[in-house]
Amino acid sequence: MIPISTLNSPSSMLELIYRLKVKDVMTVQVFHAQKDTPMRTVQNLMRENRISGVPILDDERLVGIVSVDDIIRALDQGYIDSPAGLHMTKKLVVLEDDMPLSFAISYFEKYRYGRFPVIARDRALVGIISSRDIMSSLLLEMNKTIAEMENEVNRQKVPAPADQLEKVFLVRQFDYENAGRASTEIKKLLQERGLDKATLRRVAIAGYELEMNLVNHSIGGQIVFSVSPDRAVIETFDKGPGIADLERAMTEGFSTANDWIRSLGFGASMGLPNTKRVSDEFEIQSVLGEGTHVRATIFLQGGPE
């Protein structure tokens, strides 16, 4: 399932969903077979390319699809060497290449399939689209937009006093390729100031946990990091869904991460509790439908007791 809704996604995401077309997102290299291709050959094609469905063509026109279930049935009933055209699934759900991407997302929500064949108006097979294709393309487009915003923020930033430092990082939803870069940069900035290892580790933990919280649970937001002679402060701001029960959110083991996020190895429900544990001061405010603000303060050597 795609963790994006065509009904309640943020306006920037909706703009992309309706601007992009299926052909902008689909994979154009499609492994396929003909009607007279033996089912055993189709089975080998699946195994060699690690795919779970093979479109079947009559010349260039899509006429069916063979799934893993079809192969299992053929092996079980002894017709694995028969032509695919005799045993393929003929009732297909397909997308056309010039459909808006919003149609594809609604199809994934409705049918819960792993992928859909994409055809041109003459029913020629031109591609295949998966949930991964959609997520990758949307994240790429969002990253371009956020990068432009980040450049604008940096141009407008007012320099801090000489003994202070402030830096703003923009964090993107589901951007696991860049996840952890902001917290790594924060750690480097403090290493350059000669911060002791124990305190450095606490700041690094707080920074990483708060950054991953934005990636996993919001629609993206900002990390504002500031350091003065006596303290380091990490603040996060997002316009995500907000937290319904702050007390439960601060409990180890409680998580709102969906199955897709968990399958990637994230969303272990330790972010906010870990951040509070390593902080000297911890504040959190959240409003449903508006977002969450977290402020973690860690005193440096010579700071308040």
C-alpha cells in the first residue's frame, strides 16, 4: 500500500500527484512473453529477474498476465510446459500511460496489487508501474522542490553572534537516502568545537532520533540547531498530522509507523523517549492536524547544573 492519499495529502504533494502522469513514473523495461511461450519459460523468467508477474503479449498487444499463483498451479496440475496463452489471467486491471498519477495511486488503494501493466491507447504494452516506482519518483520531485526552498532559507539567514552558531536543516518525508545527514552535520560542527565525547554522544543521539521522527512520522519539516557557550539546542518543526496522545508517544514501544516504514527497519518507537532520556531539558507540543514542535536542550561543560 502507498502511504499517500489523494484526499488529504499536503498541497505540494497533491500538486505533484496531479501534474505527473503514469508514463513519467513507470518502468519502461518490462519482461514479457508471448501467448505461445511455455509456462516453464515464464517461470524461469520470473526466477531469473525476481519478478512475480509476466505480461503476455499477442505481438505487441497485451492480452493477459501470468502470476506466481498461475505457475504454482501449472506445476501442481502438470501443465507447466503448456503455452502461457492457455493459462494466463485474461481479466486484467491496467493503466494507460497518459493517465494522471492520481489514478495509479487510487488503483493501488482499491485493488491492493503489487504492480499494474501500463498500455498505450492501442493496447500496446509500454511499461509497468509499482508502488516503489511511485514513491521513488515523488520523493525525487519533492527533494528538488525542498532543495530550492533550502537554498532560499540559507540565502536569507541572518548571521549569529561570533560565539553562537545556528543552522537550519530541511528534512523530507520518507527520504531514507539522506536520513541522518542533518544529525551527522550537527555532530561534526560540535566536534570542531572540541566538545567532550560523552556530551557529543548525547547531542548526536537527540539529533538523529528527532531527524528520523520527521522522516517517518511527518510530512517533512525543519531542524533548527543552535549552540552557544553553555548549551546545544535541537528543535524540530513539522506540519504533520500531530500526535493524538503525547503521553503514549513518550512511552517506549508505542509507534504509529506503518508496515511499509517498519519493513525498511525504521519506526521502532524509541525516538522521542530516547531524545528525552539524553536531554537536560525536553519540551514537546503537538496539535492534531497542524504539527509538532520538539525542543531538546543539552547543557555543555560549564552550563547550568
